[in-house]
Amino acid sequence: MREAFRGDQRVDADALVARLDAVRRFLGAVDGQLPDSRLVAANTLVERAGTRLALSRDHTVVALAGSTGSGKSSLFNALARLELSPVGVRRPTTGVAHACVWGQLDGANRLLDWVGVLPRHRFVRESALDADDESGLHGLILLDLPDFDSVQRSHRLEVDRLLGLVDQVVWVVDPQKYADRVIHTSYLREFHRHKDVTLVVLNQADRLAPAELPRVLADLRRLLDADGLDGVPLLATTAVDPAGLEGLRQALERTVTERQAALRRLAGDVDIVVDGLDELVAAEVPKGAPDDATVRELDRALAGAAGVPSVAEAVEGAYRHRAGGTTGWPLVRGLRKLRPDPLRRLHLPGPATDPDRPEESLVAATSVPDPTAAQRSALGLAIRAVADRTGAELPAPWPAAVTAAARSRLTDLPDALDRAVAGTDLGMDRRPIWWRIVGALQWLVTLAAVAGLGWLALGYALRALGLPELEYPLVGEVPLPTLLLLGGLLAGLLVAAATRPVIRWAARRARQRAERRLTTAVAEVGGAYVITPVRAVLERYGQAREALRDAGR
């Protein structure tokens, strides 16, 4: 917490602007992440401070605030040495503020427009430039505020509005009501962070006996200390005697000469806003969140919801189907074609039938089965775990912002997962060379069997027609055609039997490869649709924390 009472310390204008810029950066970082209700004070400060610094820095706006009967209007007139503000216990004009400007009114008009003082209630002490006793107040804009204890609620609201705009406040109390609970609990205590731009005067001191005045001032000082206003100047004034205003006039001259009231007021406002926002970014930025275990849990849930196990199983089946169609016995390959390809059944890309038309391998959407209720529940729990574990150490309401970010693209997730599955290279677009070798071998032994069968059929036909019989070459005791027929058939069966375990092993490898690729693809979707938004919130939290730290310097 910064020291609120700066006393004689000067506020550097550039440093103040830098702090305000830091508050702006904070607001930019938390925009859309935190409720607007938590940022009202900061937004108000940025807007009000920017306007005040852009307006005249040669003028200092000082407000006289007090209750009915405290004599602040008389004090206002006495300081201005003019009858400007109506005086009375029940004033008919308590709902509006009056202003007196020491110097040229033109230079203060924009500032008074912003403060909200009507032109007909503005007065000027132009002669101050020619009067030695008034020259020290040149640049002062003195406001006589409505009574803060008015029975009219609109009057009290006007006081509250003006107190948020002026550079310095002079609280005027009288001997009868200086201990009034309203002024202490509702106003003075609220200004404990603006001690360096606060002044308290005990007006109508002439009504007290000389012996009573020190006692009343001591009691008032005790009350001010209890309000957190220790060190705030306390003066005794009287409007009926010019000498009774000397201390207040000197304090105002010192304020005007320093040209620090506006900067100190805004610096105090920044302190208040920073302290109010500090709890929103009190914790350190979580390192490495979300952790690897949480991300892996999310990836598993995404894989389940995307149908990765079903697709991987289809890849294994498709591998066996296609390998069997290439390496199987040619005489029964046609039967295999009657069964659908498992990947084709899911509308997943397969090998292009025409190298010049690869688009035939691409599909717009898959027919992967929809996730079950258990899989949807597991995905919801995984996303919730990402949000909960990431935002667990953050102060409220950041965990809610993290949860909202994790679920921000939930409705787009199914389509994204489907596109990821459809666009993943499953490694099924090429036929292995060994398929072709085995397939060629199958054709070779099949042709041998067909040749042997044809040779035997020819010999049978010649015998049936009574033509000379063919002399079959012998291999041992077996005729060569018979050997070709039986050997070809047996070799085909043996080759098929020998390659079947190899196909099963390769199919499992293909399944594992596809599962890895699919898991990587859906993990990228999870990163883009869940993890990235969550980390974006953490990044903005870090930016907000850094900005608020800069604003508090």
C-alpha cells in the first residue's frame, strides 16, 4: 500500500501519467475476463484523470464542503470578498454549486464545464491580478458545495459527484456539529487516502470562549485521527473577522502556488483503485499450467469422444482386408471384394483409385460413431479438470474466467474433432512392396495350377476323341501336369497360411501407428480449442498483475 499522506512530497506528472497508463493496461488485460461491476472505479478513474490532466493545469479546484449552518457560504463570500453565495440556515440554492475564479474566467471555463458549475453561478476576481494581497490566489477556483446533509437526496448526490472531481476539499465544521456522525462516517473517513489534499476548518470560532477553543480543537483532532486523517491541517476560522481567515488564506495560497493539488488528488485516487484491485491479482501466475498429466487426461477423453479407438480398429480391419485382397489366393479374391472395407464404411480416406484424382480420397465428414454418454461425460470432466486445476490458485473471479475459456469453444469441438480424424494420414494410402511380391507369387502358383489343369484336361479330351494320348513328363512317379495342379493349389494355400500371421502382425502395427497419429491430431484440436484459450486467460492475468504492479509504484 502506498503512503497516502505525501505532505511536502511532489507528485511527478510523468510518473502519474505512467501509473494511469498502467491502469489502462490492466483494464485492457481484464476486459471480458472480469465482471464490469468490479472495474467501475478503475474505468471512472481513467476517464476522469485523463480529462482532468487534459484541462487547465494552471487552475486548482478547491471545494468548501460542510453541513447546513456550518457557515461555509459565509466563508466562501469572505474569501472572495464578495456576496456571491446566498447565506442562511435554509438556503434556497443548496442544490447547486457556486464558483469563484481568481484570475481570468476564460481559462477556467472548460474546467468548470467539466465540473458541472452552471455559467450563471460562476464569478471572477479579475482584480486579483492588481491586488498584492490577492495575487497569491491567482489560479484558484473555489467552489461552495451544497449541504451534504440536505433533506433533498439530489443535493447529496450532487455533493458526492463534485467531491469526486475537485482537486482539494476544505471541510467546514462548526462548534455545534463538529462531532456529527454523518460527516465523520460518511465523508471524512472516506477521505483518509486523500489526506494530502484535505483541510479541516473549525468555522465560527468566534462563538467560542477563548478558553473553550483549544479544548474543542483538541477534541476535533482526536476525532480526525480516529478517522485516519492524522496529520491533516486543522484551522480555526471566522468569517466576520478578516484576521480569522488568514490561516486558511495562506493554506490556499500555498496550494495554488505548488500546483500539486490536482496531481496529488489523482495520485490518491490511483492508490485507492490499485488497493481495491490488488485482491484480483494477488496470486502468482501458475507455472506450467495446465500440467502434463491434466493435458494427457484431456487428450484421452478427446480421443474417446472423437472415436479414435473405433477408427484404429477399422484401420486394423482395413489392413487385413486389403492385404488379404492382394496376397490371398486369386481364385477367392473376388469373394473378399463383396465385403465392405472397414475404413470406407466410416467414410474415411483410403488409397486414391486414380493418382491423377487424389480428391477421391478426401471426405467432408466421417461416419465415425457418435460418442457415447460415458465418453461425453469423460470429456466434460476432463475439460472441467483443466479449468479447475489451472485456476485453483487464482483469486476470484479468475477461476470462473478460466472455466469459461475452457468451455468457450465447446460447441465447435465435435466438428473440429471430426475434421481432425478425417484429415489424418492413417498410413493406408500405399500398398507395401511385400504385398505385391506375395501377390505375384500367388498368381504364379495359381497359373501353374491352371496350366497343370489345362494340360490334364487336354490329355483327357484327346483320349475321349480316340486320338493319340499325350505323354506327360514325370517328376519321379508323378506326372508333371498333376504336379503343377496339385502343387499350385497346395502352394497357394501354404503361401496364404504363411502370410496370415504376418498380416495380423502388420495390421496391429498399422493400428498402433494410426492410433498415435489420430491421438496427436485430436490433441492439437484440444490444444487449440481448450488449452490455448485457458493459457490466454493466464497470459492476460499475468499482464494484469504486471500492469497493476506498475500502477502501484
